[in-house]
Amino acid sequence: MSVQVEPIEDFNQYKELVDSGDTIVLAFCIPVTPEASRLLSILTREADRANSHGAEVKLFEVDPFRLKEIADDCNVKRTPAVVAFKDCKESGRVTGFNPQEIEEMMRKLY
């Protein structure tokens, strides 16, 4: 079963996810754009691959304009950006749409 991308609704949900210690990946992108669709497609494919290797990666989408507090907390200055957390701390980051860097970052999660 393919990993589903869930939207983050507020700062409290974000903090709970990071503090859970789970492996989470946040995609900071403008919703409903072609770039966001391509980014989420790559992340879903790579999360599926990671999970097939025994990882438990969860994907979340963050609208950086609606949820500026989260973007600020993650120090995201431009989109798209991908930030991964594992064991309650940042474990990877890619700024800009660079599929190869995104794939490499995701592969470090397993």
C-alpha cells in the first residue's frame, strides 16, 4: 500500500509529530501546483521504497504561507523544501526542486 501524504493542520500537530520520534518528512510547497504534484510523487515513491526496507516513513504536506509558524520553526525560507525528522531531530533537508538530492535524502532514512 502506498504511503499517503497528509496535510499538517496546525503548529501543535507539527510539534506532536516531531516529538513522537517517528520518521516524518515534511514537504513545504504551494498546494495544487504542478511542482507540488511532482515533489509529492517523488516523496511517495521514496517513502514506499523506505518502508519496503523496514522503515516507517510518514509524509506530510505543509503550506508555508498558511502555516508560517512551522516554516519559521524549520527555517524554511523558500519553496519547495523538504525536511526530514527522525528520533525527534532533523535528519535531512533539501531546498529547491532537486529530485536526485531528494532521493538521496530519503534513502538515508533506512
